[in-house]
Amino acid sequence: MLQGLEWERLNDYGTLLKEMEPVPDWVAKWYELYSTPFLPTSEEAKARVEQLLPKIVGHLPRKGSSVLDLCCGAGAYLFAIERAGYKVTGLDIQEPLVREARREAGKRKSRATIVKGDARALKFADGSFDAIVFLGAPTPHFSLEDFDLLAGQAFRVLKPKGRMIAEIGDSIALFLSGTYQRVLYEPSGEKDAISIHTRYDGDGGTFDRLYVDLETNKRFKGSFHVWAPYIADYVMKKAGFVLDTSESVGFRSSTRLMTYRKP
């Protein structure tokens, strides 16, 4: 459990900002290329939410509780959890996604609080939320050090006995199962794209893919971090969390839904 100097460090926003690496430019380009599947109004997002929402709500505390959606994106899960009867706050570091979430909130007359911020250095006070959700399997965008900061921050802003529900991607299972494709055609809404595996870095724990927008011929390279549930579990427990449940999620065989509680 976090204590002493480490706890003070997580409460010192300025110190955290100095320690953190900036978000790579390619991440914004990736979300721009693949924006449609993440929109709350898209059929793909609706299908994901419909499948996972009963499991999520089943692990949340009583209705009316406060829930923080870390890395909420455009709000696909955020608004669904609000409709289920919870007071929600969404946080994401990508400005275009935050703007989209706010626009959607206006259309829905949602009472959700949506803020731009970094999950590695939260500005919320200690014990602000009854529950936290971390959905959409965003772990490949986090280094081990980044996720360590995120877990510590999540533990800090949760109330005692609070719950955290995390969707964790399993890169190792993806590779070993043979479903990882070195060359992949990836249509996304009105855009067509291909991605090509270019490199695996065993020292850094990352793999790179080259993305090409077939409509504009624009291209960029993205570097993803290799994750597995057991790695995330170690980091979460290091932060002080206790694992309650872990189950495979149907729409991605290489993804697990893991629920934790703060003692």
C-alpha cells in the first residue's frame, strides 16, 4: 500500500508533471484515424457497451454513487454508466475526444462532468470517488511507469472500500494465439487504412506498426506497449488494490475485465 514519501509524491502535481513523459504525437493521429469506432453513436461502440455494461454495473456500488471514467474518450461508456443511475465524471488527455464527449453530453442533456486531464497526475482530491472505471483496454498506450502512476493516482482518489474496474488487454495472448496480423486492413467508418508490423523491441516492451490512410496516403508510426493481465495485476496490487474478479471479455479474446477494491 502507498505510504510515506511515495504518497506525498502522488499528491505533488508539479513533481508528477516533471517525471512524466509527454504523450507521443502519433496517439492523436491514431485516434483521428480510428475516431468512428470510439464515438458513442457508432454501432461498434454501442455493441461493446451493450455487452460489457451489465458486467460493469454488477461490480459498481449502489446507484447514485460517484464514478470516474479514466481515459473516457468520447464517452461511450461514460454516458451508458450515467444512464444506469450513476454520477459520472469523465477524464481524457486527448482534446478532440474531450470536445466530442462534451458535444455529445449537450445533445443528451447529460449531467456528466467531462475534463481534459492526465490519468497519471489527477487533480482530484483524495477520496473523491466511490468507483473508477478504466475501459476500452487502453493499456497499450501506457508504459509500465505510466501505469504505475495511474494506479497510484486511482488508489488515492478512491474512497475507502471503493471499486476500480479495469479492462486490460493481453498482448501476449494475442501473439501466442496466432491472431496478431503483421499486415492488417482496417476500415474505420468512412476511412480505409492499413497497418503493418515493423518492429518488436524486447528491451522496451513495445511493438511498432506503420499506419497508412488509404484515402489521403498520410502515414505515421505508432509504438504500443506489450501488456498482460498478470503485469497489470502486479502494478495494481503494488498500489494497494485487492483483486476481486478477473474474467475474459467476449468481444476480444485477448482482453480481461478485472475488478479491484481499495481496502
